[in-house]
Amino acid sequence: MLDRRNFMKTCSGMGLAGTLFPGVLWAQAQGATKITKEMIDNAAAIADVTIADEYKEMMLADLNDHAKGYEEIYKLKIPNSVDPAVLFDPMLPGMKFETERKPMRLSKAPNVAAGAPKNLEDLAFASVRELAELVRTKKVSSVALTEMYLQRLKKYDSTLKFVVTLTEERALAQAKRADAEIAAGKYRGPLHGLPWGAKDLLATKGYRTTWGAAGFENQMIDEDATVVRRLDEAGAVLVAKLTLGALAQGDVWFGGVTRNPWNTNQGSSGSSAGPASATAAGCVAFSIGSETLGSISSPSTRCGCTGLRPTFGLVPRTGAMALSWTMDKLGPICRSVEDCALVLDAIYGPDGHDRTVHPAAFHWDANLDWKKLRVGYLKADFERKPEPPQEEKEEPAKTPEEQKKRDEKKKRREAGRARAEYDRKYSDAAIAKLHQMGVNLIPVDLPKFPYSAITVMLTAESAAAFDDLTRTGRDKLLTSQKDYDWPNTFRTARFIPAVEYIQAARARKLAMEAMAKVFDTLDVLVAPTSGSQQLVITNLTGHPSVILPNGLRGEDAPKYPFEDPSDFQNAGGPRTPTSLTFLGKLYGEGELLALARAYQEATGFHLQHPKLA
């Protein structure tokens, strides 16, 4: 067998170590007695490099040189918690942010003079703001709320499959402590005594942290994530570790498919599947999710929640599973916009460990005059009509199975087109409502870049984060093995040249500069959640977003043709939520949330809840 270390040194000496070439060629050589010119040609074609014959001869002659290579790095057994030496920063030269922390200015306290309802479950869908006032005034105890939510989690988990682990013992101890502190006049703030759920990629001492993935079912991480610790300090009560699609993709985890409370034949979308499902079902007061590329936005839309994806570098990710070091973000999934603000206030800011976090201040002012904000909207996206069906010229199917797959693919395209056409009226109504509120909407076009191509950075980083799975073959343990699932993505990522990763990062910088110019004249941007590229763009540039309910589809809404809940495109249909997205400036969450709350209060869509059996 050839020595990989010798081989890598030879490639490095020829200036090829920075490309895909060495890794591909070595992979081809496994099991062979020697590297051949044909192998070099095949690997060079994939890596998009040209190598003259005389260099191939030189390489073949030098393969027995001694050197250290990738194998030496593999031997380090680098854990997921170790971040790269290279950091992503969404801030460009000349940008500034507020650093002075100020007390929150909450909305007017709800009237709780009547006290708690006789049936405490009537509070299951209450907002954080409402529950906080009941707990603060001692109308409801934290223990009673905790027991109620624990009961609901147990009751509905068999249908919705949103719980990985109940933290019952920890929760009841926290709740008793909260009641004692409040009775003694030591009120910590609006989250004190409120039960919440954590996406199970947040480490929690004494409980397993499974990342939703087969092969990690019994993983124990002996620390509390910064976000968990900060919510403990705020007096919040952790009642459950909630599901996520395996390794933060989709809603399929090792225990099944997490369901949408509005339609249990559908998955809840992901990857913050459990947090969105449990929050929408009234089984926690709020939850914490994460987003790399849609993992708060998508399940919030599917389940009718209000989700906040903060600016990259606002909330520390210490103790959270890493998927993409340049794109991962943690944020709240709640039932109202103000709830998101109250949770964000408790979890943001530097922790001395996550090196990407800036000392930016977040200031929540429920009375901020949102009418003074400069608001843009993606006019082309709101007005875009679904493209008409186009006849595709295909070779005749070779087998009945191939024809079946083609037919199913066509049905999926048609279903997506029908849903988009049906949903246009909700977007139109949103624009009309904003005009009615007195918002002067400025038409805006987003800068054009090959954004999807730039997401090769996510692909490469995620494959690096879980490289050991691919190399050992343990990726076969993951429950879902479709072409768009992580196992296939990770394998494919090993064919990404390092040079192209750097080129994507440079293109990303250009996109950041272009988006900065858009927000030079705006404070907030309104977009259809399903808009052409806003989700990809703002995740790449680090901008924050709020996703909130925007109405329920009617009985006449087109149904998806397949009822497989693990089918990620199985969405929409009668009596399911639609959503609207508000985008903000970097570290501009205060203004972003203020306008989003004004729209939410004017429409009231967040007050609708699924009917659970």
C-alpha cells in the first residue's frame, strides 16, 4: 500500500495541496499497488486543473518521499466543539453598532386581576408577556406552569414526536426555586419561572445531547451551553430537550418524524423541528432553535410560530453543535414578536468563548415609533407569478420504476406551483395591510450574485464538522439517506477544491458589501418568506430576520399529492399557516422587532392555534 503522507508531500511540493486534487487522487488509489497516470488524469479533471505529462512522471517518481499529511490531522480526533482559526465577521469597515446596554421597555402589562383560569391549560398558548405578569404577581406559580407544560409534552409527544428527553427533575427543582425567589421579592425578570424547551444540539449537563442523530443517542456533554446557562440565570425553567432533524437537517430524527401540529400528516420542517412544533402546540412557553440556512425560518413558517434569527455574532454558540462556523446562529421561537425580544435580551452578548460575538447592545423598546423607520419591500418577489409548466424533452423511461419517479417529480413541481399561486393573496394582503398602517414601502431589488454557489462554504464546513462520520462509514447510521440528506452531501463535499471554497468566501464578501448598500437607506425590509433568494442571501451576509404568521389557508387550499410526512415538500393545504418575513440591518434587532410587532398586533394571526386531538 502507498503511504498517504508521502503522497501528500509530493503533491504539496508541486503546489497542488490547496486544491481538491490530492484528496481525490488518494481516494482513487486506495487498494491499488501504485498511482497511475490515469488516476492523476481523473483526479485532475474533477479538480479542474491541468497537469503536463512531465509533471505526472515527476509525481510518480516522488511518491515514496516521507512527509506528514492528512492522516496526521485525522489522528488528532478533533471534537465538534473546536472551531477553525479563521473567523467570519459580517461587519464591514466603517460599520458601527450600539454598545451601551439599556433597560428593556416592555409593552403595557396585561390585566391579570382576574388571576389564573380554573383550568390552567387555558394558559397553554399564552404569550411570554402574559405568563410573566401572572408569575410576577403570584397569580400562577412556576411549579404549576411547569407541571402543566410537562403534562402536555407527555400527552402530545406520541402524536407530534417533538421530545428527545424530558428534563423533569431539573425543571421541577428550578420551578420550586423560582417560586421561592419570587416570594422573597427576588424577581429576575420576565422569563423568571417560565418553562422552555431547548433544541437538542444545546449541551445540558446531566442530560444527553443527541443532535437528533442515530449513533449519538447516548452522547453526554459535561457542560451547559452558554444559552442554557443564561436562561438559568434569567430564572427560566428547562422542561425538555426537543427534536431536530439529524445533525440539524429537516425533521427526520432517530425517533421518527416530528409533526406539524396543524396537519400531523406533515413533518414540522426543520431543523428546529421540535422547538417549533412544541411551541405551536402550546407545550412550552418558548423555545430556542438554531439556523444555518432556514432552520428557524422554515419550521416557524410550517408550524405558525414567530421566529427570530438574530444577526450573526449576537448570540454565543458555545456548547451548541457546530454545523457551519461561518453561518450557525441561535435564536428564539415563540408565539409573539415581543416574546422573541424578551428571550433575546436574556441570551445575547459575548461570553468570552465564542470569538465571533461582538459587544453589540440590543435594546427592546415596545414603544419605539416604528412609523419613523425606513421600510423597503421586495417588489419583484411580491409580484412574481409562478412560472407556467414547461414541457421537458426526456428520453423514454427505461424501466417502470424510472417512469414512476419521473411522474412523482412532476407532481411535486405542480403541487409547489399550485401552492405558490394560491399563497399570492396572502402576500398581497400583507402589502395592503402595511400601506393601511401608514408604512411608506420603498421598492427594493436585492443584488444579484451566484448565492447558491456561495453556499458551497456551508457544504464544505458541515462535511468538515462531521468528517469522521464519512471516513469511518458511520454516516450509514443516520436515519434518512435521501439524495439531499447529510450523508450524501458530506460525501460529495470531499470533492470541493479548497481553492473554490476560498473563491466562494471572496464572492461572499462582495455580496456583503452589496447588501450593506441596500441597508444604507433602509432600516427594515419586508419579504415573502418563500421569496426567490432572501433566505440564502441574508444567511450568507449575517442579517437578522423575523418570521411571523400571516394567515391560515382556507379549505380550498391545494393539497400536496403525497402524504409521506418525511417528504420535505409535503406542506401547505387546508387550515395550515402562511408566513411573512421582516429583514433587518446588522445588529438592528430593536427596529426590526418593533415593526414586526406592529404588523403582528395589527393582524392578530399569531392568536390562532392548532386544534389538537
